[in-house]
Amino acid sequence: MNLLQLALKNISGNSFRSGVVSLCAFLVAAFALTTTLLMRGAETSLRLALDRLGADIVVVPAGSEAKIESALLMGVPVKFWMPEDNVHKIAAIPGIEAVSPQLYLATLTGASCCSVSDMFMIAYDPLTDFTIQPWLEQNFGDDLRLGEVVGGSYISATEGDQNIKIYGYLVTLKANLEPTGTGLDQSMFFTFNTAYDIASKSATQADEQLVIPPDSISAVLIKAAPGSDLYALSAHIMREVSDVTPILSSNMFQSYRQQMTGLLKTILVIMAITWGLSIVLIGLIFSMAANERRKELGVIRAIGATRRFVFQSLLMEASLLAFAGGATGIALSVLSVTIFRNLLISSLGFPFLLPSPAVLFLQIGIGLVLALFSVNLAALFPAIKISRQDPAIAMRE
Amino acid sequence: MIKLDDIIKDYSLGKGSSVSAVRGVSLQINPGEFVIIVGRSGSGKTTLLNLTAGLTRPTSGTVLLDGINLWSLSDKQQSHLRSQKIGFVFQFPSLLPTLTVYENVVLPTVFSTKLNPAQISERAKLLINQVGLGEKLVAFPRQLSAGQQQRVVIARALMNQPEVLLADEPTSNLDERTELEIMDLFRDLHLSLGITIVMVTHTRQLVSYGTRAIEMAEGRIVNGNHRE
């Protein structure tokens, strides 16, 4: 028999006490990890979405700022238009390196001519695009042909091997983009030509025609020249082009960031209270346990245990309970976040992406360390007190 | 050999006041003796036993075990010495409730032992058989009677082959018949192993089991150092 076996025997012999301590460790670890996964995941999502956008400034029709954020973040389909001529006006502004127009479209709701309902679709101009086109050239050395599409990570072929039906038109899924955790994962990208082809054929093939107003676009993506002042550029665009709003990519998703910050603050306060209460509760439980076992620990000292052994045995019990509770909490947290990811996204109202395995393992490790630290911190004072007690006095009661 | 020299033990009652449990006791116990210390409750006999084992620090005086001053040792050295040289039998139920009979008996070897695992197992089983509980190896303390529990405690006390067995009112919670059985066991152990036994009791009738009786009252030895 050794220290570990003794601690295990004590744990199994005091199931209620052990259960409560483990539960506290469970709550601390699960809450901490879930919060970290959600908040870090949301941050990563926003960053990836902006990277995917690849633009310094996005120009949309005035009043469409919230819509574009919802579309890019949550995949909520939007339709808004502005004159195509705006592209040339913007391109002529000094300090702008590249501009590229986009069309924002959506599939029909519950129509037999569309494989997927309410899907956000983005049509781009392959001649000017700096978002999808470079990725295609880098990965496939090729452009998208007429009728070909690139899907977000969640898009899969529903008709035959590689086909998806949109407005009665079969498009071919050429590739999937890396996941971002945002609405872009449930969106589809194709060229202007494909968009116009779908629109023209939808008149006869679809339940409802896809209408793209002539000489219209939805947004203009801007890449600024190196060293340009983005605020000055935005102001310039506002002056030169009427009825549009330039959104700096650094300001993109501001409302979501504010919402997240508010939520983060609330969660941090709840987490601090839970942590504090757990520490107090575990401390009380260990104090009560140490007091209840005073005589027993006095006996152990009398038959040869050192103060150090008594101290170590109490902390060993604390560590085992913390590990068991913490590991269960972490496993459940990871499982819940993975299984209920979509539910969490829709109920919280912001996207998030699960971290890479390496980052996940790191976060799991931090969660376990937090659980171990918390329980040991709470058990430390009772352990020190009881281990220093005179065995004769401990046995007297 | 145990030697206590002018031992005083005061307990603080707070606010500057204290009570003397042991008042200037000097005592020598030679190897192989069976010393029985008698006295009324509060006479200081249990405190004297605890002082003998180094379980509480004397206010003044020295405690020597085989010539070693217990309080000149570190906690580790003192615990090691206690584990190797002293076996304890307590007045109260002192078995660990979460351990079986076998696990309780081998418990002292967790802290220090000269035996290898096979020897530990063999000796534990032998001792449990000797105290008549060979059938109860995997029983838990709650499944044993008070007398059986005290037998297990005696087996545990002997596990590390100590030189001295200290017993604090080992029969006070037992009925008369079980008390006699336990006392017979002590006598047999003393005779067969030649182990030094120091036993504290308030029952004068048990004095006949020992080779020497010491009577304590108000923290002092009032009648002792005579051999029965």
C-alpha cells in the first residue's frame, strides 16, 4: 500500500464528500473551458472572416451595414443593390490599389428548384477579385468556369456527385474553403457569369426567377495602397460616391464585438463568483473532513507517519478529486460545445470556430491545471493545520 | 530502554493560565518489562504515555528511547523511530474505517519497514491469525465487534516488530470477558516475544498482569518503582 492507494481508499470511503469536491472541480473546469472555447472561438471566427474578406474597406449601400455583418457572420442571406458605376468612381480615388465588386444573392425558401433553402451566395468578378481568385489559383492553378462554384466548409453536393441545384440550375461544387466558423462556411461563391446565367435560366427553370437588377452590384471590396490612411480614404469615398457606406475591416463586426465584450464581462463575473464560491466550499469541506478525521490522522502520526505524509495524503486526495472532476468537466465541455455548436451559435448570436487540436489540448491542459490549483488552494490551509497538530491533542477529542 | 527525566507537561488554557498534566516525573523502563500504570481519570497517565512515545512535547525534561533524546530528532527521524520501535494500542477505536483488516495491519509498513512486500504479507497474515481473526482478512472495521477491532489494533501494533508496546486503556471499551481475553493476549505476547509493554489503565485488577505497577495521581508517580 502507498500514499496513492491510501488516498484512493479514503476517497471511495467518503463518497458524498468526494462527490461534492469533484463537482466543484467539475464546475470550475467546465465553466472555464466552455467560456474560453466560446470566446476564443468567436475571436478566431471574426479574424478568419476578415482574412477571408481580404479587403481593407467594404463599400455597401447606405443603411446596409448591419445586413452585411449578419450575412458574413451568420450566413443570413441579404440582397441590396447599388449602381455598378460606383466601382469606377471608387477605383479613381487616389490611394486605392484594387477594387472588386460583388453580388449578394440568396436561394429560395423551401422551393423544389433549390437544393438548399435561404443560402447566402456571393458572386465575384474574376478579373478583379482578390479574395477567392488567388486562393483558387494557389490551390488549383485554375479559375472557376461557368457553372462551377466554391463552397464554404459546410457546403456539400446534394444532387449526384458534385452538383447542387440553384433556381433549377445545376452547379458543380469545385472545392470547399477552410472553415471560419462564420456564415461564410454556409455560403457559396461563383463568378458573375455564373450568376447571370443562373438568373437568365431561372425564368424557365425555377419556381421564382432570380432577379439581378441591370447595372447593379451589392458591394465593392477595396484594397488600399500601402501606407494609405484608411479613414481618409473612407471620407473621400463618402464625398465622391453618394448613398454608400464604407466600412473599415477593422470596424467590421463592431456590434458583434461589443455584444461579445458584454457577454464576456458577464461570464467573467459569473466565473469569478463560481470560482470563489467553489474555493470557499472546498475549503470548508476539507476543514470539516480534516476535523472529522483528526483522531484518525493522529493515529496515523502515532504509528509512524510524518507531518509531511499527512500533508501529502490530504493534498493527494484533493488532487485526485480535482483531476476526476476537472477531467469530467472538460470532457463534457468539449463534447457539449462540439455537439451543440450550431445551437450555441444561434442562441448566442455570434459565430465561433473550434480550435485546432493543438490549441484545444493546450486549453484542456489549462482547464485541468486550474481545477487542480483551485482544489489544492482550498485544501492547503486545512492540510497545513492538521499536519502540524500535535498527535496527542489530535487523538484526545 | 525508556528513560523519562524530570518530565513536566503543562497545557495552556489560554489567557496566560495553564494546567499541569505531568509534574516532574522521572521513570526508567527496562527492556522486557510489562509495566502497568494505574490511576484515576485526569491523573496524567495517558499524557505520560504520549510523552513516552514523543506524541507530545514536554514542557521540560527529557525523554530517552534507547539513549536517544526524542526531542533532539527531526519530525522525520522521530516518526521513523516511532514506526520502528514503538507499537501503539489506543483506548478508542483506532482502525481506519476505509481499510480492511489486512490493510489496517500493514499500514505501519507504509511509513517505514525493513520487510519486503512478500514478508509484509506473510507477517500480516501471521499476526492476524495469532489474534484469532484469520477469517476476517478482508472485513472492514464496522463488520467487527469492539473486541475484534482491538485485536486487529494489537496486530497492527506488532507489524513492524517493535521493541515497545504502548497501550492506553486498551480494554476500557470492552465487556469483562473480552477484557480478560485481550489481557491474556498481552500476557502471551509479553511471554512469547519478550516485548516491553507499558499499559495505562484505571482498573486496578489488571495490575496482576504486569511485572511492575506504577500508580499516578495529580500528575505525579505516587506509588511505583516496586515490582509485583
